[in-house]
Amino acid sequence: DGSIVSGWWLEGGTPAEGRFTRLPRYDITTRPTPYGPISYFSDPHEILRTIYGPWELPDPDFDTVVMAHHLIAFTPLVAAYAYQRLLLALLNDQPSKAARYIETIAPHDPDLAVRLSPLYPVCHNKGKKKGG
């Protein structure tokens, strides 16, 4: 179909466990320059929409590795990245970032709330003084 698939998986793992994306075929335009012809996407906004969704809206919490719109599947490797980044966001007191990771993981993990419950005391008490 002319699409481009790219990705990676961990050494010792299988491609089925990896992170893969699919980009559809895009029209390419060539134009001359003083240094020779260059090729570029005829509609660069199209590729940005494919990867980021509504890319015109700033989203500082967007993480291309786990939230890209062109991911083929939410595989074990993508899940591992998402959980690791969620944990870092929680421990670093980044609630909006953590919320985005939870939104990303939740459709794939119905037990997410149970998995997160042991972290609540750690994150909730972060920064509070002992004894008061």
C-alpha cells in the first residue's frame, strides 16, 4: 500500500513486543535550489497530523514515544515506556504529565487504578515534612 513501517525492539525480544509506527504514503514535491533539487512533503501539515494529531495546539505533555497517533499497537515495550514515564511524572510532582500518561495507559490496562494505588502515599506525601 506504499506505507512506511519503522520501529525498534529490545535485544532478545521479538518484533511483536517492539514499538512500531506506520506512515501512509505522502505526496512528495521536488523543487530546484542553487544547490540542486530538494524533495519535500507536498502537504507537511498532513504528516504532522498523522504523528501528533491536532499538532497546531501546543501540548507540552505529549510524548511521541508512547502517544504518537501513528503507533501500530500499544505493545509491551510501549507499555513499559509509558509506565516508566508515568512513574517519573508522579515522583517528580508533574500532575498534568502524569494525567496524560494515565489517559494513554488506561484504555489498555483496566487494572491501572489498582497498580497505581501503592504509589499514592509516596506521591501524596512527597515534599511534606516529617512529623507535621
